[in-house]
Amino acid sequence: MAATDAPPVRAFVGLGSNLDDPAAQVQRALATLAALPHTRLLRHSRRYRTAPWGLEAQPAFVNAVAEVETTLEARALLDALLAIERAHGRRRDGERWGPRTLDLDLLTWDDLRLHAPGLELPHPRIAERAFVLVPLAELAPDLDIAGAGSVRELLARIDARGCVPID
């Protein structure tokens, strides 16, 4: 993993699961994030039960957001998240937005704006997704999403009634 010598940055990670005991999958993923080298789990939101997004004919999801402090470069952090997904049984050979054991999305990495193959920051659909904005607002309502507005402002523009806290 490529860590930098620069001071740590704050990043937010979206977590989701709708297979194989989703609440437990998210809880285990948080524990794995907490043990990630060069990264410290600062805090996480409650877990939320949410309706599927994209492909609606599948089980409900459990979602959360974690705030981490890391010296990993953005690409290295994403690679670590993908490795955690694989370790939790995630296979990326299925239908897009389909059922999954674990989904980890790098939502923001400091205030970096990046458009690179396989990595776009902030996450390109963050402003559309209640299952991301609701738990993110719990942690950082005033966080500015580069080019879109604050989390609080973005959340006010969408229907978030389908995000129900489970803990």
C-alpha cells in the first residue's frame, strides 16, 4: 500500500450490503476498516435499512458511512477497499447495482477532485443517493462536496424517507 509522508487526510467511505446478513457484513467491514494499515477509523454513522437503488428487484440494503483519517493515497485507499470487499465475498462479475455481500465506495478523499480511470472523487453519484447522504449527514452535515454543495444542502433536495435507522 502506497502511504504518503504527508499529514493524514480525512476521507469518507460508504458501506452497503444486502446479502448474507447485511447488518453483520457492514459491522465486520467497519472492524476491517479500523484495522487497515496507515488508516484510522475516526467514527461511523448508524446503520440504515434502505431500499435498493438502480436494480429494484432485490433485497433491501444496510448502509452506513465511515470517516477515516489516512496517509494512503486516494488510489491506494480505493485498492484497499476493493480488497476488503473481496475478502468479504464480493464478486464484481454480476449485474451493475445488483445484490452484493459488501460494497465499499470511496466518497471523498479530503477535498480532492479527481477524474481518473476507475476512480472519480468526489463519488460521481453522491448527490443522488439518500443511502449515502443520510448517514454522511449524521457525521458531517456541513461537509462541502466539491462542485455540488454541502451534504445538508444535497440531502434537502432528495427524498430520504426510505432510509430507516436500525441502530
